[in-house]
Amino acid sequence: MRPITLDIISSKHPLFDRLSKLGLPGNKTEQYRHFAIKPILAKEYNLASVNEQKPKPGLKLIINNGAIQEYPAGVKISFIKDYKLNSNHFDVLYYLSHAACSEVICIEIADDIHFDIEHHFTLSNTFLPYRLCVKTANNSKVEIFESFFTDGTQDSLLLYGIDALIARDSTMSWIRNENCSDAQSVVIGTHYYDVAKQGALELKTFDFGSGVALHLYEIDLDEHSWVDAVHLLLALKHARRGNVLFINHNKPYAKSVQDVRTILKDSANGIFDGKIRVGHDAKYSDAKQNSQAILLGEKATMHAKPQLEIYTDELEASHGSTIGQLDENALFYLRSRGISLQEAQKIIVLAFANNFIETIGNKEDASKIYANFEASYYS
């Protein structure tokens, strides 16, 4: 067992020099300032290595301890040792996750499809790195429902990530369903989405529970492409959970929406660090960003940092952030109708969350998210 250092990477690896120059993140690294990354990396772990991949056809894409077990019809699976990654990603753990895994799992999709990705992690005291690359075809519609199963993984770290290449005139809907407790592994996902001309990304993430998790996204937008990013977070006990998103408008008429709702109980910490950058060549862009948080515990803390970085005058842009407690007028109205305080609080919180859950088009997926939310809220 050993802590995570750059010694886990061979000095001959193509990314070794870059990682050595950047160094591992610490508690003062901007995107990890409120996440306490240093003690996570300083823990001693067993380093997991993925054995030979032997995927079989099935109904879902199932990854067991970093290895593909099953994949659905309509996708092509391959394994790439020298994957061409994004050389401008803002997060050093993006590069570490690429360097620490021996090969990237590549998922190519030719037609319209809806399928599940399940991450099964069963090892305790273990550091497990792996990555997925998802490529769509032109004029396709892809819907992915991603879930995590991490029972029995205490004192472990799952460092994974998605590199998604969304082709021209195609749409990708990515729903992340994450529900974990403080007795399970820390999950860090560091991702890159490249949206081609007239492509679209619907990114909807639902993070619930008392565990520790952070997802970091870099998203590049081409001409007439757009991203709609929706994040619902419910954190309780001593949880530290959240999302870091950097969206780059690189060409004209790109559009982005970030909408974040956070509910914090007990002494939980919520994190939203969002930056939309509109470049010189991205005229006529439309960028909107909003974060709303409800604090249900006296020691709960929300760290919200919405940012706009604009290099052109010809655009529409707005951002905002609100942090507070439940609406006293709404509580008074409900209680005046004979509803108990606890029930009135539940009605308001569920309405706050349901506005996002109801945006999920697939009813079966929406039911899973709603069940997970209720289970976490009442735990």
C-alpha cells in the first residue's frame, strides 16, 4: 500500500513530463480548494490493475473494477493504448487518470441508441483509475444513463473519466445517477466533451448522499452547437460533493446553459465552480448560468463560483447565484393549511428538486432518480 504520487507513472510515459511540471493538486489548487484533495491523495492505497478485457454482448455497458464485462447491441468496443487526449484540459487529474490506466475503453456508436453504463467497484483500500471514450456518428441521437455501485469500497479512490466526441448534427443526452454514502469510496471524475458543429449535449447530473465526490468537466463548443447542463445535488452529514465546469464557446452562435440546484443538510459542503469562456471568434453566442442553493443545516456550506470570461461584445450572457434557507412565506402558507413543519419542508424541497427531475425524458430513468433522491433525503 502507498499514497498516490507520480511514481506510479513510468518516467518514460509521454505524460510524465507534463505531470511533473504541473504536480499533483493540493488544497490550494483552485478547482479543489473546497474539496480537501490533499488528504485523499495522501492515503495509502493498493493500486488496482485491470486484467485482460473479455467483454461479452449483453443489455448494458457494465464495468467491473475497471474492466468491461458486458456491452449492449449497437455499440462497438475497442481498447486504445495511445489515446489522443485533450492537450488543453484545465485539470491535472485528467492527465493522471489517462497516464495511470494502460488503455482507454473506446465506445463507438453508429446509430440512435439508449443504454445504461454501470460502474461496479467492489474493492476496499484501493486506487482504481480508468477512462472511457465515447464517439457518436453524424446525425445520431444517443441517450446514456450512468450509475455507480460502490458498496464495500471504504477507504478507496475511483478516478475515472469520460472523453466524449459528439459528431456534427448529433445529440448526446448524458444522465449521471450517483448515490453514495460516507462508507464508500471517494469518486473523482474528470471529463472532456467536444461538441462539433450543430451538435448538442444535454448533461444532467444527479448527486445524492453523504459521500465524497467531485466531477470536473471541460466542454468545447463549435459553431451553432449547444450544451444544456443541469445539476441537482443533495448532500448530507459530512459530505463534500459537487461539480466544476469550464465551457468554452469557440465559434459563432454557440449556446450554453448551466443550471444548478443544491440542497445541503447537516454539515455538508456543496461545490459549484462554473466558468463560461466566450472567445474572440465566438460572436453571437448565448451564455446563461445560474446556481441556487438551500441550506437545511446550520453548519451546511455552499461554495458557489459562477464566472463569465468574455472576449467579444456581440453576445447575450447572464449569471447569478443565490444561497439561503427555505422560503418562510411558503412554509407559513403550508402550515396555515394544517401541514406540519416537517411535511411542509419536505413539500418545498421536493418541488425544488422535481423541477430538474421532470426534465428527464425517459420515465424509467426519471423514476430511478426520484427514488434515489427520496431515499437520500430521508436517510
